[in-house]
Amino acid sequence: MLLSILLLAIERQSARLESVRSFLSVIVYPIQSLVSLPLEVTDQTFQFFVSYKELKKENVILKKQAQLHKTDLLKLKNLEKENIRLRALMNKSYTLGEHVLAAELIGATHFPYEHVVLVDKGTHFGINKYQPVLDTNGIVGQVIREYPLSAEIMLITDPSHAIAVEVNSNGLRTIAFGNGQYNQLKLPFLPNDSDIEMGDLLISSGLDGTFPRGYPVAIVTTINKTNDQFAYILAEPIAQLDKIREVLIVLNKPKSIPLTATKEIIANQSNTKNKTDLNHAE
């Protein structure tokens, strides 16, 4: 202790011991480092585990955010596709020159051979029975049942559906029937020598009283001559009936005259003609 006090006094009075201090500091430094080493190792280890825990937590949060962003991106892609379809429908409505209403599919039948879908527009929006239904490519079907806020549409591929068509190139007329497959229509009433070829475009003839004339219907895909009177002919609908999401319903179509009403009109005309002939005879 006396030696320490003496050294402190001497150092305070002069700088003679400065070189000795520097020399001793070099010798003492490894000892100081060795003494502080456990504390530094402990501190670094603690910081490592804390950082690892925080990084792991942050990684979990970032993964959740990435998943959410991925879901949002998928939604945006779906909205973009829907926007494209709606724009195409709107452009098609201007091209058609008809008063049409866009509707979205909200349901479909689950029977294998019944092709009927449900849309989100009904009588409240001016939907009535027998109105034609189209998409951006061609004819889809017709309204068969209407409700206040929805309507049922029978597709042209339904086995109970028929549409009057004609070959666009030469005007050959016939009837196309559905056969329960989304990619096929059958034309059973054309003879073997009919003027029809593969790839011919079939359009609506307007003679059925439901579909206006000139709308694309199907493309002829199969022509087989048979031993019978009629050929085996199939056509593929232009409208993608198994993929449609939105449709156009034609609103300004005049009502079709049922067959019973037609018979009554003919009978009334016949009675009127007979009365007129009797009056002339008298």
C-alpha cells in the first residue's frame, strides 16, 4: 500500500513513470481481455438467441403477409379476367344492336344430361320466358323459367333443346339439337347429298321464332355418310358453354307465338274466309 501511494505521488509530481505505465499496460492487457472474455461471450450468446427469436418471429409474420399478398394477387387476377369478360360483353352488346342485359351465372343443375343454368337477373329486370341468351362468341341458349330475381337458362346443348339454323355460306336450313354434351350439336335431318362441308359456320335462321337471324351458333365438325337417308352430322358450339361466367340476355325480342295459338289463328282465318265466300255467294 505504501509503495502504491509513493508511486501515485511520484506520478503526480512528474511524468517519469509514464514509460513504465505504458510497458505495464501492454503486459496487463491480455489479462484484462481474459478476465472480460466470459462476460463478452455471455452477452454475445444472449444477443444471438434474442436476435434468432426475433428473426424467427419476423419470418413467421412475413410468411403470413406474403400469403395474404399472394391471395390478394389471385383475387386481382380474377378481377382482371372478369373485367376483360365484362368489357367484351359490353362491346358485344354495342355490336349486336339489340337491347341486352348482362347477367352472371349463380348456379347450374347437377344432372349429367340436363344443361340448365341459373343467372342473377329475373322479371324485376325485364327477363321473360323464351328470351335468347348470348355470350361474346355466339348463342348460349334461351330463358325457360323466370323468377323475380333470377332466371333459368336452357343451353343449346340440352337434349330437349332445338334451334333453327342455316349454313352461312349457302343458306341451307335445318335444325340443330342438343345431345347432352357441351361441345356437340347434332343435325339429324340433312340428307347424304346435302351441300354442307366440314368447317361450315351455322348461324341462327330466325325461323324458330325465338332466336333472331344471323347469330353464330356452331361449326360443323363431323360429316359421315350413312346407309340411311340422312347423314350423321355433328357441330361444335361456338360459345364455350362449359366455361361461361357472364351472359347477355336479349330483351327487345318480340314474344314467340305458341303452336296452339298458331292453330287458333289459322282456324280463325279459315272461318273468316269461309264467311266471306258465303257472303259473296249470296
